[in-house]
Amino acid sequence: MLKITRVLLCICALFVVLQGCATGRDSLDKSEGEPKPIEPAAGISEEIPEGMNYASIFQEDYDELWQLLDDNYPFFSVYESRGIDIEQVRVAYGEMVENRATDLYSFVEVLKQMFRELDYFAHLNVVDYGTYQTYCDAMTDPARDRSGSAAWNEVLFNAQTVAAYEMLKTISSGMQADYPEIETAWYPEINTAYFHIRTMAGAVVERDQEMIESYLSGLEHVENVIIDITGNSGGSTRYMQEVIINPFGGTYSYKDYIFLGKTPVNEKYYWDEMGMPSPVSELPQDAPNPSFLEEFGMDYFGESGVRIEGKPQTEEWMTASRWVLIDEMVYSSADTFARFCKKTGWATLVGRVTKGDGDGQGPVFVSLSNTGLLIQFSSTTGINLDGSCNTVYGTAPDILAVKGKWPLELCKELILEHGDQ
């Protein structure tokens, strides 16, 4: 198994994937009291304040959502640069909430449609039941480090949130059967093993853990290994560590910087309990000082040290040349893996620029007061080697696949050229 050491600004691992820390309580107790009863037709508490109806409850939560984004979401300027009128979106979907939100389900669908129009940029979305349950499982895992848990406890186990997600529960969400298995191939003409990994979901770590090593151990004279993550929208950094990196062994370390603003939500998740982020004026002289900080209101930073210690490299295939294929659909923790390759040289990246937002911190959650519904978004960003914002510009390949050329096709050509040298 890998030994992973992270010295983060104030971040503690949550499900290894999506990380955060908090202030206040450091125990795992849930919110006092039981969830309020939910009226099945409405999906919200029966205890409606005097003078208020269901429509006004959803409208209040909608208005609260936009206030939370105004105060905490750092990337509105990106929409402006892409010609999206945020105010127009806000008004249009406010009218849709008023006209269509008759129960919790229809309210959720209106919000999902709105976030889809906003391209889910920087993880902006409604937290679905599967994601919610994954976080709850991580927070109640007795083996998990309890430090930095208070904000997550508060948002996940709020009584109304618990009741709301009971309403939104689906039987199949997060099951192994929902996720495609790894596709394999062997190209004997170039002595190359190929793996297409379409998901990095935490639910399939155990299923996929031994697959790569077992497959490679059954081959002879492996000179190249291609890991294809095109189309992979992420899931868990635990997957990248235990399923992909671990079988090949070796030790890797690098330093990263995370940038953020001192917003109400960030203060809740990233300040106090495990040490405060530092003002960007205190950046070390050899650290990057990107130009996007003022635009996004990010005047604080944290330094992240990552060290991965694997087992000794005893098999020939462990030191084979490695290639990772990426495209514009690679996102979140899949982009984290691409960034790892870029920073450590673990593999040569071939393909197209990723969708990004893989700085490793994951989104924060906020809760809407009336329904308890959770909204997620990234409130921090990482920096690429060229100084650009990873959330906005993604991760660039080492070798770009021009339009009309599939990354796998290009990679095979590169391997042939490499073998002829």
C-alpha cells in the first residue's frame, strides 16, 4: 500500500478524495434533535412558519443560494468572460422556481437545470444522494482522523439535511454496478499494455485495486504502459493512488500552492482549527505569484506538500515507459492525476487540455436553511506550472493531439518513434 503524507494549509483528508477542514467542534456528534418530519408531497418540514407557504419556502432557499454564491463563489468573472449573463440566469430560474417548484424533487430539478446551463463550472451543483452518502460514510468511519471535522459534521448532519436526503435516496446510487470496468488491451507490435479507466469512483477502488498489477504480471516484456483516462470526470484521489500509482511502486513528492479568499464559507472550512492560511504577501520568493488572484479575490494561500511512498520496483513492467492519455472531459480527481503526472514526471501526458479543477481540495458544501438541500462549489484553486489557474484552464498535455487525431493513435505513433531511436 502507498504511504501518503500531505502537509496542507489546513486541510484534512475527507474520503481522501475531496478534502476540507473546519472550525468549532472537533467531535463527530451529529446535530442535536431528530430530523423534522417531511411531508411526502413537499419534501420539506411540515413545520412551516406562520404566514409562509411551500412556494415561499423554495423561493427563500433560492434567494439564499444566490446570496451564498455572491458571498463565497469566486468565479463569476469567468462567466462574464464567456458571455454568460449571470443576472439573467438568476432572474430566469427564480421565475422557474416560482412557477414549477411544487415539491423538493421539482425544486432540485430546477436547480440542476440552472447549474447545467452554468456548465457546473468549478463543481457548482446540487449535492446528489450518492455524494452525500459517500461523505457521511467517510465522516462516520471509525478509522478516520477526526481533526478538522466540525464544519463537515455541521453541514452533513443538520437535521433538515438528513431528512431531505432521505427523501432523495435512490437504491442504485454509488453501487459498483453503476461504473464501467477497466478496459484492457495488449499491442504486441510495440510491447505495450493499455488500460482505459473511465471512472475514478471511490466505490470501485477495491474492485479495481489488483486488476492492473494482475494483468501486467501475466504479460512478458512490457516496454510501455498506456493509462487512458479520456472521458473520465473523476471521483476519488484515493483511486488514483491505490489503483493506478501503487502497482508501479516508487516514491514521489512535490510541492503545490492553493489559493483562496477569506470568505465566510472558507473561514468555516479552512481557518483556525489546523492553522490559518497566510496572506499572499508572505509567499516565498521562489513561489509563484499568479496574476489571477485579484480577479478571484484570492489573497491567501496554503502550501501543500505531497509525498507518495510505494513498494520497491521489482518487476520489469514497473519501470516501463508510462503514457497517460487525457482530453477535455478529464475533470476533478482525474485532473488531479494528470497534475500529479505533470509535476512528478510519472508519465508523459498525451492528448488535449483537461477540464481542470483538480487542485485536490475538492468542493465545499453549503446548506439551504428551509429544505436542508446541499450545494457544492470549489472555493479554492491550484496553479499550473505555467502560472495559469487550473480551475479555469485545466492541465495541458506534454504532447498535444491536434484536432482529428485521437490521443491513443498519437501515443502509438510516439511509441513507435521512441522505439526506433
